[in-house]
Amino acid sequence: MSELLLTIASEGGTISLYGERTERSWLFTKETNESALADFLHEEDRDLLVNLNRTQRRESPDLKEGLGWLSTSWFRLTPVYVHPAFAMDIWKELQRYHPGQYSQERWHDACFSENPFYTAACWIKEAKRAVILTGAGCSVDAGVPDFRSQHGWWRQIDPTMVATVEALQRDYELFHAFYTHRLESLKGVRPHAGHDVISAWERKGLLQLLATQNVDGLHQMAGNQLVEELHGSIRSIRCAKCSKASTVEAFMEQAACECGGRLRPGVVLFGETLPEKAWGRTLHAIQAADLVIVIGTSLQVYPVNQLPGLTMGKKVLINLEKTGFENEFDLYIRGRALKVLPNINQMLDD
């Protein structure tokens, strides 16, 4: 999908560059709007407006060529709009190839003054006790099915009837079928670029704690160690009777424990309390945090949805869909974790 990357203005009008990434290159579209010149045209020259307002398309291997095609002196013109996700690329292009030939203050302001990725990056740099809280949206980007979506497996079954202690005890066949399906859906699923960014932040010492509502273990797979699983782990199997640890393979084969008890995933079922240690550590970290970043959650599930309101620090919400709680955050970035987190990280690494 083509997006507006940059609009620059001259005395005669504006020139806009749209871009769409293909598998190997860029597909650029240039729109020139020189209608401002219309006031200076005589009546008999009005037909020139067709030529003054035009659209052209071109394929190029990189952004540099696209900018050069936009205008050979694009850097000398006035920036009207810079796409937040491409601001750093454009800024580096200015510094690398056109030092001293552009208005640094004007271009810096256009690239970063209202750029949410840059704002988030600055807050992360400044934070001493940053905490991240992730939800289903972070895992959906990796290909994990969202059972709460209208297309999810649960749309035909009431979740409160299957993911419960009652179902485990009274309808184990249905319980087992559901969690077997969920475990099978995780085969081949790997962390995405957003997971990798969060892991990199932990390695750099920028992250005090990562709390997650997800049970898939993708954060640990990406390399995170400071993880608290608030809803447990689907990959951790134990006996429902004696709590002895078992294996995923044994559960999927519907084997019984040595004590005769039934096996179950270590997830928090409806009606169960959250893991005491995980909740306590998360609660303490968020209360002490100077920055809390909430990623990919609708904030509908109690009691985890109460956590962001317990911090005195800055709060950032990153989510594809609006939740209704945006006004309770200092910064809201609408988008997928898969794309938003690498964009923030690009600003952070500058």
C-alpha cells in the first residue's frame, strides 16, 4: 500500500512523494501540484494547468533515488510533511549528502517535532525504570491466532465454558481438544521484529521488566529473560491433581500423570487467580516505573488492565485498534508492534 512519504513546497506549489515497498525495490509516485500559478495565467493559457498538476510513477531500488527523482534540489525546499516512519531515513540522507545545503532547524522540526516514534525513543533514553506490558496483539503479528477475534476458534464456543476449572474437571475432552488446537497452532511460530526489539532493549539495560498477558513464550524465544507471565504459559504442562511437571507431548497424547491425574497447560483459567509472584513483581515494578509502555492489548481483561493506572511515570500505548483508553496515556501510537517497535528503535539508535 502506497504511503505519503514527503511533501515539499516551493513558490510555485507542492511536490509529494508516495512510496510502496515491493519485494526488491520501491514503487514511487510523484504528484506535482502547481495550481498556485493559476492566478498568474491569462485566460487563454488555462489549458496549461493540465500539465502543471500531474502524477508520475517510477520504480527505484532505494529511497535516495526516489528523493532525487522528487526534485534535484529537494533538500533546499520547504518541508511540509515528513512521514514519521521515514523521518530518520530522510534526516540521515540530508546529513550524508547535503550537509550545509538545507535549513537544519526547519528540516529537523519537520522530521521530529511531532513524530511519535521519536518522542517514544526520547522517553526510553531518559527512563531509568522502564516497564513493558504486552498483550495478544504482539503475538498476533507473529501469526498466533487471536481467539478473541471474530474469526477466532472461540467464536463458536463460549470461552467461559471451555477455559475453566469446571471444563477441566467435567468436560476434559473439550478442554483437551481446545488446548491441543492452540498448541498445534504455535508450531512454526517465531518471534517477529518487534519481539527482537524488546529483547535488544533488555540487553542494553533499557528495560527493567517485561510483563505479558501472552502464554506462548515468544518473548523468551526472542531472548528476553526479565519476563513475568501474568496469565501463565501454555508450554508448561503439569498435573491438575498433584502439580507434577510433564511435557507438551504427554498432554497432546492425552496421557495421565503417574498419580492418575489429568494433565493441563500452566495457563490461568477463568476463575483462577493470577500467579502470585508474577503479579507481585509486576505490580512493584509498575508502581516504581518512570515509563510504562503498553503494547498490543485492548485493556479489557481484569485485573491486568488496572496496571497502567498505577504508575506515576509516563505512559505509552501502542495498539492497532483504539481501546477507548487512549486519553489516559501520554502518547498513543496506532499500529502493529511488528512495525512500530522497529521504527522507535531506529530513532533510539541514532
